[in-house]
Amino acid sequence: ARALCLSDDGLVQLPLHVVLTNGVAVSYFIDYLQTVGGQNYIDFYLAIEGFKVSVEHQLRTLSNGETVGSDVYETIKEAAQFMYQQYLSQEAITRVPLDESVIAKFLARVRNDEPCDFWFEQIQEKVIEILRTDEHFYPGFKKNPLYAKMLVELGINSDEDRPETPASDAGSAYSASGVSDQERRTSSSE
């Protein structure tokens, strides 16, 4: 079994991508970000995820012949431009400040390329990097009581919460609940 990475205070250290892809975990992270001025970043990240799903769906209906290409492309471009106005333009109230060259490349793609679900890919990578590295965001969240509450709700415990096992059982994998495979087999065969 792979050892879990623990912080100095004994908490399991989840990678950011795990938190971003779990509904329970991301709700705790959103609650935290609201308190430290990071709401726009997570909102934009989630909007991009929604955009990608929507584009995939619309392109699928297009390939199935259910819709007209020009209508689909126009809808996708409008959605991308709306997100630009909402999060990237200088006038945006919920602006996410990013490198202007990244934004310029994005705008050129929207103007010149056929719509695709990876228009926002480079921008989303930058947003994730900011969330991961800015001390106020994910690093700060991992030190906040909300992080520990999230781990409890997810059923993820530190190594200290796990029962001691003999060396011969060292290869046994633990589930997120801290019960070894051996213990599970024993209890299920009773």
C-alpha cells in the first residue's frame, strides 16, 4: 500500500486535483476561499469545467446530426466570450488577473479557431497553479480547521487513527475508512 503524505500536524495531505474533483471536498475549499478572497478563482475554474462539458455535449449532438453546425459554433463562441467578460476582461467585477499573453492567445483562438473544449486549457492550468501555490489559497486551506473537517467527512484519517498491524500484514492495503483488507475479510466471513 502506498503511504499517505502527512503534514506536521498529522493530517493527510490530499493533492489539489483530488479536492477539485470531489463534490464534498470542493465545497469545503469554496467555503474557505470565500474567507480569503479566492472565490473568483474557484468560480472561474468551475465555470471552465462546465464549459468543457457543455462543448463536448454540443459537439456530440452536432456529430449525431441533431443540430446545425453554425448554431452550435455560435453558441460555444458566445459562452466563451461571456466567460471572458465575466472573469478576464479589465472591466470584470469578478476578474481573475492572469498574464496578458495567455489571455491574448485565448482571444485569438476564440476569434479564429473552430470551437473546442480545450480553448480554456492554458488558462485553467494557470488558475490551478495559482490555487495550488498562492499561500492564501490551497496551502492556507490545508492549515485551516475546514481542511480537517473535510477529511473527517470524507472518512480519511491519519496513520495514527489506524490500528497497529503485525509486520507480516504490512502488505495489506487500507481503505479510506482505516479498515485493512484482512479485517474486512474477517468481519465479512463471520
